[in-house]
Amino acid sequence: MKRILAADIGGTNSRFASFTTDGLSLVLEDMLRLPTKQFGSFLELVDALEGEGFPASLRRSDMTVIAVAGAVRERVYAKPPNIPWEIDFSHGREIFGEGGYFLINDFVAQAFGCQTDAAVGAREIKPGTAQEDAALAAIGAGTGLGHCALLPDLCGGYIAAPSEAGHASFAFMGPEEQEYERFLLARTGKPYAYGDIVVTGLGLSLVHGFLTDEDLDPAGVSARLTEDCATTAWFARFYGRACRNYALSVLAMRGVHVVGGVAAKNPMLVMHPNFRQEFVESPNYGWLLREIPVYLNDNEDSGLWGAAFYGLMNLR
């Protein structure tokens, strides 16, 4: 048996999981969560992991896979946008010893998580027919709006195509939405609207503020949401639009998996009819979008499973 250490380093919390594997399947051994910003560096964070007596560590694992938000360079360097320190594995042997190691984007981990037991309980948002030889898309709102596609490699496997599409322009339509866009830009000071400020926890607070004049954090808005309130209807429409745009960008005929904390904590935001209606709204490709199945994977440990799955593939 070999051991894989998987980690998901977020702006608020860093989660770690120890997995064992026989080379074919993964068994979750233990999990631990630590507050990211209490530590001055990545190495301080993993030193704390050692201090907790966790069964897996950087030097006691056959494979370590660290998933982090933001762009990753050469699988060894990242400067996460919501963390005050960088992660640099350029001299990885000094850190990891003889074990293998990879640094990957957090949504690469989320996409591969859709291939694991973490997605077994995924709920159907919209029915469709999955094409097994086509791309699968993972998209999810949390602190940011993450994206990744798994593309078939013609050998029965998949290649991950990470994306920073959450920073691409977000289009608003009609007079009401254009009024909201003016409100959004004035409130945030940004030069244009993009997914990370529209379809995220921040975006949920902003659209609620526009509609109600209430200034609440995302948790406060979540406590007020109902199936028929305006905030739910508007945010569901925006989320459906973001998912449609990404599905068309990668031709995600194998399906779209919605992940991330916003939908996990508030399923009504993607189960709402406005989400499904917006997802298939296309002058030219509505017929194609109607064929794509959409799922909600609300397992918030999915990224850890995906990181471990990535490690398993590389152990093989």
C-alpha cells in the first residue's frame, strides 16, 4: 500500500487528507483543517500539520498533491490571489525527500474529483445525455469562480485544461441588469464586471444589496434566501449564464458539474428554474445545450479526492 497526501489550500482554510491506495482505488484515512492565514508561509502551515500528528506528511508520503486557487506555473509555483504568501516547490527534493509531488490548480482537483467517490451523490440539476468521449466541465462559485475541463486523451483517460475564466468579462442583458452593472462597478471600483465579482459569495452579497438595500455578508444573505425571493432568482440566472458560457467554450458534452461552497450551502441557487432556463438560452446552440446533463456535486471534500486521484494517476 502507498500513501498519498492531498491538500486544498484556500484563502480561509487549508484542508489536508491522507489516502492509502493499492494502485487501483483510494481509501480515505484521515482529514484535518487548519486556518490558512494564521501561518506566515506554506512551510509553517505544513509544520503545523506535522505537529498535529497527521498520518501523512510531506516526507512520509509516496505522493503529495497540493491544490491551490490561482494560476500554477510548471506545477511547482503559485502566488494565490487570496493568500499573503507564495508556494514554491522549485527545490522540491529538499521539501519532499524521495516522494513524488505536484502543485495543481484547485479546479484541476475539482474536475478530477468528479471521477471519484466524491461525486457519487451528485444531484441532477438538468437532465441530458452524457457523451463519454467528450469534455467534462467543472465550475464552481466560492470566494472566486473556478473553472476546469477534462478533455479526452484518446487513450481512455482525460487531460485537465485549467482556466482563469472567472476573470473574463461577464455580460449583463437588458435595462435592469445594466442598472445592476452600474451599481456593481460603483460598489467594487472595478473597471468591468467579471465572474469573480458576479457569481461568487461576494456576488451574492452584491446582488442582494442591489435588490433589497441590505448590506449583508454571504452567510447573512444565505440565511435570508427563499425559493421565490428576487435574490435567488437573479443569482440563479447569473449562475446559469456562467455555466452556459463555459459549457459552450469547451463543448462539455459529457456534462457540467457545479461544485463550490455557494451552491453546496444554497442548492436552491442552481435548482431554481431560472438556472435551467438561462443555461439553454442560445440563439444558435440551444439544441446542443439541452443535451448536456448538469449536476450539483455538493461534497465539499471533492477537491481533496480529486487531488488524491491526480496523485494516483501519477503513481501509476
